[in-house]
Amino acid sequence: MKTVKTIGINSNQPVGRGFNFPYDIAINDDLGKSRIIYLLNRPNSATRLGTRIQYFTFEEEWIGEFGNPLDDDEAKFTRPVTLDFNSKNQLHVTDEATDEIKIFDSDGNFQRFIKLDSDSHRNADQFGPAGIAIDSDDFIYVSSRYLNVIQKLTSEGRVVTEWGGAGSGPGEFEMPWGMDVDAQGNLYVADWRNDRIQKFDSEGNLLHIFGESGVAIGQFNRPSSVAVDTNMNIAVADWGNERVQILDEGGSVLNVLEGDATLSKWSHEWLDVNLDEREARNRADLKALDLPEHLKNAYHEASQTEHKFWGPVSVKFDSDNQLYVTEHSRHRIQVFEPVNLK
């Protein structure tokens, strides 16, 4: 796949333009104007300052933000995880601390929430919603990190069916996370602690298992997100291996991405008014590929080499099959266009 651009810049401020440990994005192609990206920030802070959703155009024109915990209303987040749009351009956001799916319109106005119930599970205090995916009929799929199940809900929040359970067998989960639905209505689940992707039909029948634990091509180390394009190519955020793997419909590896970041528009604007920083950057070796032996592993290579992925936590495709990789630890999005995957 070919690099298109990099979006974002790190900011430690709790408000305003700039990313602070982004967790996931949702892409709105249906507004009749420029493609809008909604990005969820979830900083590592006990105060939760900076936790919010920012939205901006593909061209990096800043629009606004919402869900800040400083706001004293139902819209504020505690520990949000993932987000997705339904067919009505309503943004759904899971919050694993409050056991809710919060629902907003495309301008960030809070509409309502769906409360998720763990009462049907013995000795379960919390549901812990993590991943969310919404199909073309607006059925909502949500994964539970505590119960290790998938629930299928109506748009109003009524449970239609549930499947899974804790374990490593077929159809079982250990902390399921990101999900996506393909054009045929099949659900893909990043089974995080089991180091695999599981594919189900819309009723929860297991269709396929992709991957196993490891560092080799086709193996995964804590996959956090999965996305499927219109050609049935499957992108997996292989988080623990600091890479993204692209699979075909049968699970064969088509491509492995390790990142090829450039400077974003926002970064250039910041460097244009901080010339000493630009000069220091020009002197630095930011593509340090010849690392000492004790740093030759996926994590340290990612942390020491600027263009590579560091914490690729989320993958999403837009309607043109461009792939967006959100990096939690380097506070940016890398965008790729498909090139001869099939």
C-alpha cells in the first residue's frame, strides 16, 4: 500500500487542536461535503483531562470537539474505547467505565445513551463495552472485555442475541476489542488476548479464525482492531508487533505495513513558528535504523524511529478503501491507499 499522508500533532492540552493518546476514529463520508474524521482521545491520566472527541476534515481543517470530562453533563466520557456511525449519521461511542454506548449527532450534540446490562451473567459487576460495529441495517454489535461475549442489539438497545464466553476455543474470547462488519453482514472480532481474529455471521455462527500467537508473518501479538474493505481485504492492527497486516478473504497475508509517516499539515504549521525546533529536527537522525542490539525488537524500534508505527491501535477503511492507522503512542494517523492488493 502507498502512503497518502499523515494527520495530527501531539498536544498535552486538554482542549483544542492536537491529539493526546488517540484510541480510535470514525469516518463520515455521508455529509455531502469533505470527508470528516472523528478521533477519540484517551490520555493516560487519572483526571481524564483531554479525554474527548475531536473532528476535522481529511484536509486537516479543524471543526471542533465534544465529550470533555470537564463538562458537567451526560455527554462527558469516563473511559471511552471505540466509535462507529450508523446509517443516520449518529455517532456511537462505547464507555467501558459507565457500561454505556453514548450517541451523538454529527455535530457532537448528545442525543441519548444505551445502558448495557451484565445482570444476566453470574458474578458479573460490569459489562465493560470495548469494540463496536454497526451493520447496514443499524444492528449494533458490542464486545464485552469483562464478560468475553459479543452482543447484537437493535438500534434502540434491545439484545437480539449473544454469544461467546471466556476461553481460547473456537467462538470463545479473552478480552475481545475492535470489530468490523463486511458488506455481506459478517462480523470480524479482534480477540485481543487470544492473538487472533474471529469471523462470524450475523447470528454468531463461527465462520473462520485468522492467526495465532507469534511474531512471524500471519501471526499476531495482541491485535486491537480489525477492518474490512469493499474487496474483502482484512486489515489487522497487530498492536504488540507494532505493525498492520493486510489479509485476503481466506487469511493469506497480502502486505505488512510498519509505517512510513511524513509531517502533517499541523506539524508544518507548528514548526513554521518554532524555527529552533525545526533546526534541531533537521539536525537529528529521525530514521535511526541501525540501533544497538538491545533495542532490536518491535517496541524499541518503533519508539526510536519516527516514521514507524508506535502503538497502532486502530485500523479503519473509508469508502475509497483508503486505510487509516491510528497510533496511540505517537499521536497521529497514517493514511494509505491500496495498490495491487489483489
